Amino acid sequence: MDLIRTPKVENVRMLDRYNCRKVTLGNLYITATHLIFVDPESNRETWILYMHISTIEKLSLTAEGCPLLIRCKTFLSITFIIPRERDCHEVYSTLLKLSQPSSFEDLYCFRYTSSCEDIPKNAGWSFFDLQAEYQRMRVPNDQWRLTLLNQNYKLCDTYPAYIYVPVKATPSILAGSSKFRSKGRLPVLSYLHKNKAAICRCSQPLSGFNARCLEDEQMLDCILNTNSNYNYMFVVDTRPRINAMANRATGKGYENENFYENIKFHFLGIENIHVMRSSLVKLIETCELKTPTMSSFLSGLESSGWLKHIKAILDTSLFIAQAVEQGISVVVHCSDGWDRTAQVCSLAAMLLDPYYRSIQGFQALIEKEWLSFGHKFTDRVGHLGGDSKEISPIFTQMIDCTWQLMQQFPLEFQFNEFFLFTLHDHISSCQYGTFVGNSEKDRQELRLKERTFSLWGYMANHMREYINSIYSASSLNEILRPNLLPQNIRFWRGMYCRFECGIHPRESIGDLLLAASGHSESLEEHIKFIKKEIPSLRTPQLES
């Protein structure tokens, strides 16, 4: 590649983050897709995918050379000491460009070929069908229907082509409601429970201080009338009240209960993308303390606010799930309806429906709530160089919340921790086209199904690695009711300190269980084989 001026640097030192005296001498190679450090003595290689690089920092010059600190989106932090400052600057400049592509066409997925695995390019792309997922929820029915008004993404270009709305919502109501909602994201069906209570999602209304829209009011009334259990429904604004009130000054805001009949309004207080980004930075700094004391670590964890944010997301999700369980429909929004709304709608559905706790169901949940409904993966993860203020760990938080639930209900989830790691790491890798783009429309225009591999195809080929060995499908709880007292929200060491014992992650208890389970299955198969052979080995009795 033209960007690579120095493809190899010799006599590079790789430092152990936790032991400054442990230094590995080797060679650094810059390839088209990876930075590779090779230790000639042990013949060990450390590969860093450029798309995983979060930040690169040149540190102060030392007697040994110029240190280069690389932090990754997988929470790997690694320092290389390059002998010559000129080489260090060349590597630094090259990595900056390679880790921040300027266009979609430069992403890894468009060059990746599945050379080591026999996986066809189309594998996994047909896994999810939005209409089939709604049919699983028995939609369409006498209350909910499919509308094709967004078939060409003209009603809302960040929504899926197929959206489900109340039967009584006319095209004029849908169009009017869309115009009155930020980014055109009108209220549509997200999840329908078996008791007819629904979760609908949207963005904030363009209400300002006193504006109103008859069609939007009619739209919420149509949603209310799909459910005969109660004569009211909840509208949940996931933002802190003060943030929502501040948005009124810009012509946005929240629903005025004087205009919307039979709604009960709730602010639930999840912070915005900027607060979450800052929180993760502080969490990583705490995890990178070289000689932490108990006091300094706990103080850093507390000041990061990370666990407080995880709790707030889970609290909101549980509030929605409990309302639906009681038969109350809920309309959910934040600002634009693609960050906090995606988090709580997916987690509430996971609490309510055991299907979403299976591997297939969890993948379907991500396809529906995150991909189809326009979570901005490219912006939030930082696939392309651009506005770093758009980057925020929204999906990381959803994965963390899922792990929190797995700790309280270890028998209820078909997948294990390694499944979550794989999913999290490939959101940013861009090795597969699944999470490239900010919307369904983006992915169609990029023709990702034709041009790239699907992550689901890869994961289907490794399904056995992701199975929770103690999952019991026959004894599942229909609805999960987690205990969200502060002492039950845990720091996920397995995710954020994965590389604390070196570049190669430690073997988790889950992996050991998986290996033991596999060995047990192998022994059981061998026992069956021996039992079949026993009759043929018996000595026939001699006739007297």
C-alpha cells in the first residue's frame, strides 16, 4: 500500500504493561491490515488489527528509544519502544492513517477473504428476516399491520423499509407524526408481548415549549387502543429531565401531557453519549493503573461512574419490562431514538422473552433493535476518521448489561462470555460487513450482502465455542426479574481487564467448562460405541 513507507522495523521492544522489567525484543511489521510484532526467540506473534486501534500516542523519548502507546477498542493496551525517532514517527503517521480510513471502500471487510475457513460469502446474510421476526410475535394481527410507506426510506431514512404500526393509523397520521419527530422517527412497534402490551420506539417530538401535532397525538392514541388491558400507557423518556428540558429551547423536547390523552410520562435519567464516552475513558485509565492499591482502584472505578450508568440502563429496562408484564404498553424515546432507546428496548425484550436469550434470538434482537432501527455503528464505534465526539460505547454498555443478567441468571442464557467477546470485538473490526454503516439504507447502498462476509456466517461455523454448558432450555423462566441493588452490579473484569496477564487473554472459567463439556461428550460417545460392540464380543455358551 502507498501509505506504508516503513514496512519493517527491527530491534523493537514490547513492554509488559504490568511489569516494566519484562521486555520482549523483536521486529515490527506493518502489513495492509495488521500491525504484527514477532519475537524471533519464542517465535510468538502479536497481531493488532488496524480497525481495532482506538488511540496512538507518542510518549517522551527515553534512552532506549521512542515509546509508542497503542490502545485498542478490545481494551488491549500495548507499548512499543522503537530505536530511532524517525522510524517511530513513520510508524505513528502510518498507523494513524490505516486505523482511520476516510471512506467505506477502505474498510477491511471489502478486502477480507475467508482463506482459512471454507465459508461462502453469502453465509449468514439470510439469517435474519424482519417480517419473520414480527410473525414470531404474531404480527400482523387485528391490531397491528405492516406498512410499506417507508419501503424506499422516504418516510424515515434511518428506519427499516418495513415498519409495523397500529391498524387504525392512517397514512396521513403516519406522515404527520413522522414530520413532528426528530429525524422523522415516528412511534412504531418494537416488541409485542403475548398479553397484547407493546413496546414502541421513536425519537423526541419537535414540541419546543408549546408546539403540538394532531397527527402525533392521534398516533399515540392509536397505539393505546391496540391494548385493551389499560386505558392509559407509559411514555418513557430515557434522558435526565434537565437534558430533555434543555432540548425544548432548540425546538425539541418531550410530550406535553396536556395534549396527549391517557399517557403517564416518566423520565428515567440515562446520560448522553458524551458522558458515556468520558466514563469509559476513566474506566480504562483505572484498569491501566500500573501499581493499583485497593483504595486507588475502587476510587477510580467509582469516579468513572461506569457501574452507575450500567445500573441506570438496567433500571430503565426493568421498568419497561415490568410495565409490559402488567399489561401496560410503553412508548420509549431518548433524543434521536437510536442510542439509549436501542439499549432499553432490547434489554426489556430480553427480560420478557426467553427466545432473545438464545443465540439465534440474541442475534435477531441485535438485527432488529440495533441494525434495522438505525443505531449508528459506524459513527459510534469510529469505523471512519471523522468527528470523534460521535464515538460512544453504547453497544458496549448493552453487552455489559447482558453480562450482568448472565451473572444473576446463569442457566437462562444459551451463550457464554466468549460469545459476547466475539460479538463486541467484531463490531469494531470491520472484518465482516454486518455492522458497517449507520442504517439499513446505508448497508443496502454499500451492497454489503454481495461484497462482504457476514459475522453471523462466521459465528455459525464456531457455534460450539459459544454454548453455555449449563444452559437448560427445558427449565427457563419466562420472565427475568433481576435484583438491581447497587451491590449486585459487578465490574466485568473479563472484558475490561482481558489482557492483564499479557497480550494473550487468560483462559476463562467458561472456556474451561466448555472444554470439560466437550471431553465429557466425547467420552459419552465412546461409551455408546463400546456398548454396541459388547454383544459381538460375548463368547457364545457351549451346548451341553
